[in-house]
Amino acid sequence: MKFKFLLSIVVIAVIYYVLVLLVKDWRTAIIAGLIGGTLYKERLKSFLAGLIGSFIAWFALMAPILFNEANQKLLSIFSSIADFPLEIILALIFLLPTILGGLSSLIASTIRKILEK
Amino acid sequence: MTFKGKIPSVIILAICLILVFLIATTQLLNTLMTYLNPINGIYSSANLSIQSKYSLKGLIGEVKIIIDSRGVPHIYANNDKDLFFAIGFMHAKDRLWQMDIQRRAAEGRLAEILGKNALKNDIVMRTIGLWRAAIITANYIKENYPQYWELYQAYADGVNAYIDIAIKNNNLPLMFRLLNYKPDYWSVVDSIAFAKLMSWSLTNFYEPLKFSLVAAKLGSQEALKIYPIFPHFQENVTVIPGNGTIKGNKINVDPDYLLKLDWFSEWATGLNFSDPNFSNKLIEAINNALNFLGEDPEYLGSNAWAVSASKSSNGYAMLADDPHLGLQIPSLWYEVDLHSNDINCYGVTLAGIPPIIIGFNNKIAWGLTNTQMSVLDFYVEKINPQDPSMYYYNGSWHRIQTIRETINVKNEKPYVLLVNTTIHGPIITSKSLTISAKWVGMNVTLEAIAIIDVMKANNLSDFFNALKHWDVPSQNFMYADIYGNIAVIEPGRFPLRLVKLPNNQTIYVLGSRSVLNGTGGYEWSRFVPFELLPHSINPQQGYLAAPNQMSVNKYYPFFILGGWWDSGSRAHRINIILNKTEVSPEDMMEGQRDVFQWDAYSYSSLIIKAMNMYPSNDPDVQKALNLLKNWNFTMKKNMEAPSVWWLWVASFYNMTFIKKFKELGIERAKLPHLENILYLALNEPNSTWFNGNFYLTASQALINAAKYLKNKYGDDWTWGKIHKVYFEHLSGLKALSFGPYDEDGGDDTLMAAKMPLFGGYVTHGPSWRMIVIMSQKPQGYGVYPGGQSENPVSNHYGDFIDYWLNYKYYKLNLANSPSEITDAVLTITLSPS
């Protein structure tokens, strides 16, 4: 069971990572979540796998950017331009793809459940 | 399979789908994630991938660019074409968005990227036709001066080489990313168009319209009273010392007779200002025209002076220059050190225009200030009442030409503008009366080639020869060289009109003081010949100064009718600073940071007299008066007296001219200079302009100023609290701007820092301070507020601002060989592919 959970996290993370690189669109978390979510029927775990998988992929992509001094400066300028606190902007950057991955995974597992019943 | 058991799942599915849909399609979230996503977000605009070597098409040989610790490129090329290519490459690397937005402003193409909010600017620019003028100028240069055109084309090639690299590496500057567009390729026309915009912004004086408002409403005598043709108190401080004769040539009519004439009357303008029907129509038309055209260069100005070797403390000629232009971010200026087979030159360029505008080479130094001479006239056209598409000129009806301009507007349908033109130029209003504008820059002008030759000049003769091509904006070119010479010349195309005087004599007049009759007879007939341009070489006084004051004295061969000189305050002050036995480099720097307020010095005794005549016991008024009495007239940010002075000026204007203009429905009339008001106050203290009593009004103005200061600032009236400088980003975004900072100076101090009369920041001032000592190896010092890069995360984004605020200078390293650069941080080699 644990293995399957880990597997779906890895599948979602890898698919999302590759898709973002190829398609250059953060919303590809939907596709990754939908694919990974089909591995699972249990909705909560499926949701969690989607969350964690897309978070890992997104973090792997964002980390080199956030640890760069010039980018930190740029983000702070961006938050001033947008007139929005930097903390909230950072939270949104990470939350949005993560939630999208989680929800998409949940959708996949729910569809699977409906069809299997 | 029953439906009943599946309801919870279906509901969960529906909720999830809705949430996913909302998150994925919400515009705001998508925009945020587009900007900040790790793959193609804005980060790449901050991290330029600059290589040390590039192979590029268009180069003839190898070019070495050494960038120093301040971000200044020192460029070494084997020929001028490669040099210009490299300037283009560096301009684009450091200022691409600025270049793009500036050319768009000139060409009337801002709405393409900014939407309909920018349409008004585009309509004005397309009507004036800077883009059209740039196209004919570029074509003319290509045909007649191909060797110069090739340099501008090489520059464009350099810009475009960088654009290709930036697009390929996803390295376009931040503003392109935020506004979501990519730059078009650069062309020669773009450089010329931006040069035309600079020319327009330095010569678009609307005084003939503004003076006409007063003449139409109150009669010509009142207009001449507050706008004298020869400014009061400036006879002894003209740019060109002496009585105005040039090479023995002088005007053939008594200038004092000319100065007393009514230049608004029918013999001078062809218009009847005393006809109430015409005057009312004219006022309506002018108000409409001024609303259309927007602001004129009220805040612009400059200082330049030169001291001869015989007068300088070190035995070398010296030159100082500080053009007072917009204090914008990115700065107007970009520093460069240029070297090729025949150019060795250091100075500042305008991003988008390759030659150095102000700078020095191994032999000469030069600086610029605006001459303020009139090169823009306005004509009242006679329209055929039967057929409004015809206008009358020189005895017959002519058809109004229409130019169709299509302005692309972001997210909207293109806007089609029909520009109507007459023989004079574009029609700027057709409301009540039809008025057209005629400006020298609307035609082919050749300053783009003149300035290249200036960079190459080795002596005064080369320098003057180069300036034979300089057309617009007319400038005071201040000069100093290593041979100890100093000079000033005012090159430009100054239009002359032949006028028959009431005494039947005919003379040539330069410029105009009012709108003119457009039916013929009041036309430009020639231009001032080069040899009779105002100039002075090695004057006996040992120095020359040109802070936008009256150019030349009354006996100049042509009668100068149109010129919009600044108050002579700065001229008086710099003459005092320079009129001593020896002038040191430190004196030159002191001059650039001098904040002595000449007008306050001139007015203080009158204000004190007014308060003695009409005293007030109010403690705040007493405080204000004591501050003025004990003041040394310096506008220091930590003093309180400057606030009292400035508020007195604002209050005085408000109680007199502003009030009067408002009552008369001519709010856009020009506020007269303080020096001319002073003359009126001394000679006609009971003038209606002063509500019948200058001293009572002056006293009341101080009372109002004290009240205002107390109410708004309590007991702390420190000037720096009121007077602040703000370096605004071209986008207007505060996050990319600098300031506000407390600031010294004020209106008409040498360290110019004029703020709007009724509040606001100082946004114009010394945009580049330069001092050059013309020793065998010239030593330059300079600073501009800003930094070399437009990249907001670069160390060179605003690194000069502190130095500028504290009146410090950087040493300008004219490095004739790379070995003279001791602070190199990066070398880029460009080689032909």
C-alpha cells in the first residue's frame, strides 16, 4: 500500500516536472494529477499524492530560482509592483500548482471509483 | 450499478472540477504564475547570460569592450562602423526597453503596447509628425551623406544583434515581460525619431500662443509689459559678451526703437488683436490648441560655462556643463568611452542615439545648453467659408492636405487619424479659428551628422566646421581645448522673417511673439547664416557662461523677437562666481552645487518694506519675516527660510497673475518671470497686475505663506520637508523609481531643482554634471543620477544616485588604451561571423 502511495507521488512528480519543462505551463499539474490519480481509488490518499507529487516537482523547479540573490531581489520588486506582500506571493506560487495537482488527482480517483462501482 | 450510491462521488467530482477550472482559468492567478513560473517567468530578465565572446554578422573586424566597475563600457574598434555597431550592442544590452519606449513616444506608437490610455500622446506626436520628419531626414542622409548613414545603420545592426541574442536566451528586459511584448528591430529612422523628440521637447515653446492670449484679452501694451522682448536686468549677462555685434555686423535700425514697437499690431502680425470678435475667437482657438499640445519645456534648462587658461588657477582651460532635463529612471544618459581610428572620446550618449552628445576627447571638451530661441511659429489660417477643405495663401485658395495615420491600439481596433496640413505645417486646432504650427524640425535636419564630427574635432576650427550642420535644437555649444581656448557658439536653423516697420524700414526678425497671419507675408524667408550666428571666442573677461539667459545683446544683426529665455538669476550668479582673478576646479564644482537664490536676494528688501508698511503681529508672520531678514539666500534643504520664500512666490503669483488670468478665462497664459515682475514693481507699483498696490499684495502674500506653512507643517518649516526630488521610472512604477529625497536648490538656482508651484516633486534638474580640465591629458569628472543598467536587480541600476545627491563626481576615464583601465570587471569581444 505504502509502495503504491509512493509510486503515485513519484509518477505525478516526474510527469509534472517533465511537462512543465516541455509545455512551459504551470497548469500541466492537471495532467500529471489526472494520470497519477488513476493509480488510486482511495480519494484522500490520491489527493495527498497529487499534492505532494506536484509540490515536489514544483519545488525542484523553483528552488534554484529562489536561492539566487538576483531573483530574490526581482521577486521583492515584483511584490512592490503588484502591491502585494511577498510572503503571500510566495505562498501562492507554491500553493497553486500543488492544489491543482492534488485536486486533479482526486478527480481521477473519483472517476475511477464511479466507473468501478 | 445504481445512481443513488454514487451521489457523494459525483458531488466531490463536481466540486473538484469547478475548483480546478477556477484556479486554471482565473486571469489574475494565471498572470501571476506566468510571470513567476520557473521556466519562462521574469527571472531570465534579471540574469543576463552575457558571454565573453560573440561572433556577429555586420562587423568588419574585432571589437573589444571593457566594462569597468561602474558599468561604463570602454570600446576599442578598428574603424568607426564597428565602433557604432558596438555602441548599439551595449545600448541594447543595458537599455533596450528604454530605447523602445522612447522611440515609440517619438513615433506615436505607445498605444500599441500600452492601450488607449496612451492614445492622446500618440495623436499629438503623429500630428506634429516627428516620425514623418525622421523618415525624410534618414532618407536624405542616406542619399547625401552615405558615410554617416552607414554609421547609424551599423549602430542599428548592433542593437539588432543584441535583440536576437536576448530573444534567443529569453533575456529581454523586465518591462518587456511585464508588458508582454517583444521589441521590433531597430532602424536608422528610430534613432533619428528619438533625436527629433529631444529636439521637439527642447524647442516646443508655446509662448507665441500664450502671449497672444494676454494680448487678445488685455491689449498688446499689457502683454509687452509683462513679457518684455529684451528681458529686464540681462543686458550685462548675455551669453555672448558685448553689445551684440558679430564680426562688425550690427542691426541697421535703432534697437531701442524696435523694442518699444507694438509687435502684436497688424503691421507685425497681419492680425487685428484689437477686434473683439477676432480676439474672442483667437482665445478659444488657442486654449484648444494648448490643451491639445500639452506642456511645454517649463522645467528644462541647463548650465554651461568655460574658463580660459589665463584665468584658471591651474593654467588650463576648464569647462563645466549640467543639462537640466528629466531626472528619470533609467537616466536619459549612458556613459561611454569610445575609441577607433579617428575617434577617441568620452562622454554621455542618449540611449538610442550613438554619438556622444556632451563630452571630451584628447583635444577638446564641449557642453550644451538650450539657447531658448524661437524656431516654432503658429499661423492663423484663412479657411474658405464655402469649402472648408481650402485655405488661402499668397493670393489663391489651396487644398488642405490630409495625411492618414493609423495608430494601432492594444486590445482595440486601430485608430485612424487624419492629419490636416497647410503650407506651414499640421493644423493643431480648427475650433473657432484654424491654427497651424511650423517648426524647423519638421523638415530634414542634420544634427545627427554634426555631432559625429564634433566627436572627431581636434581644435576650434574643426568644432565650428562640424556645427555648420547643426540644425535643431539650437544649442549654446560651450567649448574648451588643451591649447587654452574657450568659445561658445549657438548653431541652429534660426528662421528669419522680413518685416516692414511702421517707419517703412525693413528688417529681418528672428522668431515671433504672437500667432501670425497665415495668408502670406509673414513667412520665413531665410535662416541666420552660419557666420552671423551668435558666438564668442576667448573673450577678454576670460570666461563664458550660458545658463539659458538672453543670448546676445541688442545690436545683434537680426532683431530677436522670439526667444524664451530663463530668468537671468543663474546668469547673474555664475558671473559673480567666475568674475574673480583665478578660478579653480573646486570653484567649477562649487558653481554646479550653488543654491543661491538671486530672485530672493533681489526681492527681500521689497518684502521687508512691504511688511513695514503693512505689518502683522501674528507670531507666524513674524517668524517668516525674521527668517527672511536673517537669510543668506541659499536654498539649503535644512533651512526654513527657503520655504518662506517659495511659499511667498506661490502666494504672490496666486494673488496676482494666476487670479487675473483665471478671471479673464486665459488660465494657460504664461506666468511672467520674477525679474520682469520686479521691474514692474519698481516702476509701476500701483499696476492693476498687483491689485493696485504691490506692497499691500506682497505683505498679504507673506501672511498667506506663513499661515499655509503653519497649517501644513506646524512649527517645522524645513525646506527639505517640502522640497523633494523623485527619480521616476519611465513606466511610472514606484517600485522601480527612487526617492523622494530631501533636496537643496530651487527654481533658478544654479543647482536647479524647480518644483511645481503648488506642490509636487522635483522631477527635472542636473541630469549630467561634467567638469573637464583641459590639461595635456584632459581630466574629466562627472556624475548623473541613475546607473548604466535598466535592469532593476543590477548593481548598476541606481548606483550613481548617492553620489549625485551628495554632489560628488566620478573620475571620467578617457582610456586611450585598455591598459589605462584599472577597474575592468568584464571584457566582451565581438568578432565578425
